[in-house]
Amino acid sequence: MKRTSRTLEEMLGPIPPNVQAEVDLSFEISDRIDTLMKQRGLSKKQFAEALGRRPSEITKWLSGQHNFTIATLAMLSSFFGQSIIRVG
């Protein structure tokens, strides 16, 4: 019996541009947070403690699957003294 190998896109169809843009932005944000943490030498646990959050929440942020609120992004920008995202 011959097996066929299909890609995810072939099985599900093309990914809509707005969904791809959302995924890309989510990963860019998580990568930015990870970079800023590393620049400060912070572990997930240390970062969580500094923000009064649980380490599991930081893990979710860094997974690229968290839907950040503007308030959280502003708080993180204030904490790091640098923008997390740039608009425009």
C-alpha cells in the first residue's frame, strides 16, 4: 500500500493572511521579551518574581501563544525601559 505525504497546508488549505500576521506578531513579541530578559540576565523565575507573576504565566508569554493586552505590553515596556512593539 502506497502512503502519501501531505503538508499541513495541503490538508487544511492556505493560511489566511490575517491569521499568519497574528501568529508572526505573537512570536515577534515573545522573542522580544526573551531577548530583553536575556540582556538583563533574568531567568523565568526571576522575571516572574520581579513582576509579581507566576513562572507559568511567563512560560505562556514566551510560547508565542499568549494574547497580550495593551496594559501588559505597556507594563513590560516600562519594566524594561524599552518598547516591546513599535507602531507605525
